[in-house]
Amino acid sequence: MAGEIRTTKKVFVIGIGAGNLDYVTIQAINALNRVDVFFILDKGQQKSDLARIRKEICERFIEDPAYRWVEVPDPARDTSDPAYMPDVASWREKRAAIYRSLIADELKEGECGAFLVWGDPSLYDGTLPILERILAEGPVVFEYEVIPGISSMQALAARHRIALNRIGEAIQITTGRRLAEGFPNNVDNVVVLLDADMDLQSVPDDIDIYWGAYLGTEDEVLVSGKLKELLTDIEQIRRAKRAEKGWIMDTYLLRRTTPDEEP
Ligand SMILES: C[S@@+](CC[C@H](N)C(=O)[O-])C[C@H]1O[C@@H](n2cnc3c(N)ncnc32)[C@H](O)[C@@H]1O
């Protein structure tokens, strides 16, 4: 077709699971073995632990160690800014600029690059919108493919041996920040990610919690039962673990003990 720009650059966005090397799927392993260059954005203690797990995955699953790493610092986000969305937008802009130059400068024609995404790329991860934005803005051209991974939400459910909902019920997936605005009406099951503060003041009384930190890793902690009885304990575990490791990553399901009646 006239004017069509052809490329032989390929980018994999590979979901690597949320913490356990055994979460890596066969599809991910097949993709990992095609990659020439891995792009890593590094930041702080948490990120260096996560970067180490990414490297372990490559060492364990890639047969020919001829691949290379390109590590760049992750642009810091201003988490003190209460205007959360604008901050995310400017952070994504900075990330887009970094990804664009990585693909333009570090990936040769005919090569495969990869971003290893924690958990699954569909859940609270900016990689896919950023790649779409780069393609829309040009001039960098590449193909990309997405490999799903086991998310923290799935790991949480498996480790607690529960389904995320009871028969026919809705599930809402949200952030700690949004939950602090109020527990959603007409939903019996709420999965919460990205919760720095665990502000559960607005949560009704009749709630069970299924909480998991560092899921899939050797530091994993699981707690489940009545929220009212467990909240203080969970807060204390969070403080202690955060002090010990320097960071915490946790996810939880809140479930109404008595389901809402259908209207
Ligand atoms: C930016 S989101 C990314 C989610 C990821 N894409 C996924 O599929 O799980 C990061 C949040 O995921 C949750 N999370 C990720 N890995 C986790 C783990 N191993 N244990 C507990 N929570 C985890 C935490 O709520 C954390 O704040």
C-alpha cells in the first residue's frame, strides 16, 4: 500500500505473573526465548527487588543467554500531589518519551524487544496505552504482542482458595484511593489494589476480608476473616513488613457477609 511504513521491529509485552517464578506461562517462556533486548525501568528498593525477579525469570527460562538488558531510571511520580490523574498523565508522558527512545535507539530492525510486566498487562499497568500512544504519535514504528500473566488478584484468590465472587455476584476492582471515597453500592465483592493507606473508615460493618501481601514470594502473608476483628492486626503487619523490607505490595478482597438483596 502506498505510504505504508514497514517495520521488522517487534515488541513483546509479557505478563510475568505477580511474584512467583512458577507463575510464568508456557506462552511467556516461548516469547522470552525470542527476545533480543529486555527493557527495564528501575526505581528504588521495591523496583530493584522486582528487577531481580525479572532477571531470575530470564536466567531460569531462556535457553540461549545471548539477550541483552537495557536499564533506565523510571521517572519518579509525585505521589504527594493530591491531583492524582494529572500526575499520572505527566508521568505517562515521561515514560512514553523513554519507551520511544528505547525502541528507536536500542532495538534494531529485525530484533525483538520486551517489557516484562508484573502480573498481567491488563490490570493497573500503563505499558499498553503508552505503546499505543507512541505508535499514534510516530515516527517510531513497531509491531507488538501481548502475553497475559497471572495477576495479583488471581494469586490472591488461589492462595485463599476462594472464588472472587459467589454465584452471579458482581466484582468491582478498584484502588485504595477510590475505596476511601466510599464502599460501592450494589456490589458484594470489591478487589482493592494500590492501597498505600488502607483507609477503610467508610466500609460497612458486615464485611469479610481476604488480604495478601507479597503474594507468591517467600515473604507472602495471608489473613482472612471479619474485617472489624482483623483490621488492627493487618495494619500492624503492614507497618512491620514495610519497615523490614522498605516496601509493601498487598491486595485484598472485601466481601459483604450478607449479600445485597436484588431490587
Ligand atoms: C501497579 S499495580 C499492578 C498490578 C499487576 N499488573 C497485576 O496484574 O497484579 C500494583 C499493585 O498490584 C498489587 N500486587 C501486585 N503484585 C502483588 C503481590 N505479589 N502481592 C500482593 N499484591 C500485589 C498491589 O496492590 C500493588 O499495589
